[in-house]
Amino acid sequence: MLTLFRALSVLPLWLLHAVGWVLGWVAYLGSAVYRHRLRGNAAQAGMSGRQWRAAVGESGKLVAELPRLWFGAPVAIRWDGAQWIEAAHAQGRGIVFLTPHLGCFEITAQGYARRFGATRGPITVLYRPARKAWLRALVDGARTRPGLATAPTTLSGVKQMLKALKKGEAVGLLPDQVPPLGLGVWAPFFGRDAYTMTLSARLAQQSGAQVLLAWGERLGGGRGYVIHVRPLQAALSADAALAAAQVNAAMESLVRECPGQYLWGYARYKAPREDATP
């Protein structure tokens, strides 16, 4: 698999995206469960058919672009809102980046590492290690790069992130990812309760870090990406349920910016699984 990914990494981004668009539609047409979930989630959010149909192809691009992002030459990145990052750095504060399953969420961490990693320290990204050994080795090796560190979803990983924030560094999370049972609360997301992690609020409150919203827009024609950065409108509540509702509302605002690139097929409303992760 590593050999395949390295071979695909030399292809132009526009070609990978074209192949990904086809794969996205193959997956949609080939799985009734996926098709029902994608359309149901989009309908829950009030999305039109034009909006969710665009997301079918974009979900395939999300997978097809990984070889290039992980092993290929750097892609073009533009910034929208980098001044919010620079302002947090000027105050000596750490940054908690909250990124939904929108656009290319892989590029947000890479973009920060490329632009700020050398001077401001690495960005530490929370991730759940893959269960299959070959996939774990592939992902771990691909994400090992200057300015980018990873933290597993364990107690040691959380401590790693908190330590980074207290040093004035940045961390990144996907707050619309369903956490294991006991690590979240139920909070509304597009009008329906979804099990939502409380970690992002705890990290910000315990470290005094700045909370910023970020997502990577995928441009057409293989022209690269735009990383959009927005400030959170209000400080997160000390109440876990209220803070989770604030985070979900912020994620909704980002999704509405470009609903055609949201991963509507993700099982956002599923029940949390039991897990030994503390």
C-alpha cells in the first residue's frame, strides 16, 4: 500500500481529484446505507439537492488527494484569516484549532506547519490510531513531518496537547467527531442532538489558549487550497453541555460557508461506543 501511495503521489492534483470524484459517486451508488445516511444528514441540516450532490464527489476527492498530500510535492495554499493566528502568537498564547469534517482537513495542519512551525513550534493534532497494523504504519509515516506532531486519543495524548498549549504552541481537533462513551455530552447539531466531545473546551480553559475555527477549502481544477481561519465569537462556557453546544454552533457556521464540501456521509448522530480510553 505504501508503494501504491508513493506512486500516486506524483500525479497532478487535478487528476487525483477527477478520479476521486468518480470514486465518490461509485461509493454513493454502491452502498444503500451510506446513501441513506448522507441524504438524511443533509436533509436534517436543510441542505438542497444541489448542495448534497456536490458533496458526493467531494468526499471521493478527500480520499484521492491523500497520496499527494502525504508523499508528494507541496501543494499551493492560500490563507484567509491568518491575522487571527498572528494575533494569538503576539500575545504568547497557545491555539486550539477546531476543524469540522469540511473540505480538506488534512491541509489545515500541514498549512500551519509549513507557515508557522519553524518559528512557533509544531502543531499537535489529535488522532485515533488505526486498528490495522499496515494502515497505522502508513498513516504514522505520512504524518511525520517538520512542524507537525500527532497525539493519540489516550490520556498521554491529552497531556501532550495540554503541554504544547502551555508552551504557546497550537493543537488541532475535529470536534464533530463522535468521541467514546463518557468523553462527551449530547448537544444539538443542526437541530438534532449529537454526542459531542468536551475535550476542546477543557483544553482551552485549562491552558488559556485562543480558540480558532479553521477549515481547508478545496479549489477546483487542482489549483490547491484556501485555509480559512475564524475566531470563536464568545468564550466557551465552563458548563460542558453549554460549551459543546457553542462548539457545534460554530461548526454549523463553517459548514454553511461551503456545504458542498462537508462530509455528510459521516455518522455524526451515531451512539458513542464504549472505549477504555480515559
